[in-house]
Amino acid sequence: MHFISTGSGSPVLLIHGLFGDLDNLKSLGALLEQNHQVIRVDCPNHGQSEHWPQMDYPGLANALVSLLDELAIDKVHLVGHSMGGKIAMATALAYPQRVQSLTAADIAPVAYSPRHETVFAGLSSMPLDIKDRRQALAHLLNHEIDEATAQFLLKSLRRSESGFEWKMNLPGLIASYPAIIGWHNGSERCGGQLSYHGPTLMIRGSESNYVTAAYKEEIVAQFPKVKAKTLEGCGHWLHAQKPAIFNRIVSEFIDSND
């Protein structure tokens, strides 16, 4: 798993969401590295990490713990956004002894209905012999993908000998999508437990529908010590829409549980 490590002190591991890479939480990392070792990862099938034909949360949790072993890290503060939040939650449930604290940004430990069909259609149909990024942007906009999302997706487009290519493993993500939107933490596979009793923070955007009151019972059952925060005036991309307050809340939570 490709990663970048900066700073020193008690370790924090930052995990991006679907279609992202290790730069997504870079501004949070810049704040945390003043007092912590910060490890930002490219999840499998993203960025510069290896391509997996299939991925699920038990396998991703195992991969994170293997990275901790490689870095000789015993316990870590986990922070994840969206899919990355689910990876963090699965890791805390499967390996609670390795997790100092858990922060999940705008995601719940539940199964969701499909919501990325338009994005997958736009990515899959992209003609990779396009001449420049303007053509790539126009293609995504023509598939009814909003410009902010399109610009985010294009961060994973890079030049190749024949034109352009995706850094992400698109076939692997499509094959894994049911597992990504689903929720099977796999704790029983790893000798883990059904609930994580360590410090837990869940942050949601007020305009997002990813974390709602309907999920409260499932959240508390799995993370009984959870504290909830709502960032007003932002949606699912809360770390990008309100970075200063998001970064401060996460940093203060980590420091209070160090």
C-alpha cells in the first residue's frame, strides 16, 4: 500500500474515500503533523497503490494492519472519510487493540443503496485518446456529473503513451462496488468483536444524507462511545467545504484521546 509519512509523535493514519487518493486529507495532515506522525495512504485500487480485482472491508482492514506492522506501529489514531471511514470502522472492530481512537467523516456503519451509477458510467465511457483535460471534463459534464465532482475525478487521470489513463483500477472498483456500499466488517474473521469501545467521533455535514437519525441505533450498537458533530452548511465533502473547522475538530479530538 502506497503511503506518505510526515511529522513525529503519536501516529495518525488518514484514509480517503472512493475515487480519491492520499492528497484528499492533506490539509488535515499538515495540521496534525505538527504534533503527530501522520501517515496518508492510497487505498488499494486508488492512486499509486496496487490493483486488486476485488476488495472488501475485512481485506482492507487486514491491509491497514499489515502496514502498521511494517511501520512498527502498535496503536494508531484512525481518520477516514466516506469509504475511508468504513475502512477505519472495520479496522477498529476487527483489531480494537491497534486503534487509539476512531474518526469517521460523513459515513455510517450501514449498507447503502447504489448512488454512483452516473459516475461509473462517465468514467467507464471516457475515450482515453482524448487530447486534453478540457475534453475529459466536457465528457464527464455531458454525463450529468457536476463540475466539482468532475474536477475531483480528473485528479485520478494521468497521461500515458497513447493519451490518458486512470490511476484508479476502474474494473476493480466496479466489481467491488457492492462490498463498498455494503457493510460487513468481518470482525469475526479476524478474531475481533461486534463493537468498538474506544473513543469514537462521527462528523457529518448538515446537507448530506449519508448519516441520518435512522442510523443512530446501528451506530451506537457498534460504537457505544461515539460522539457526534454536525458541520452546518456543508454536504458530503465536509473536509473540503469547511476545512478549518473540520481540521480543528478532528485535531482536538485526537489530542484529547492521545
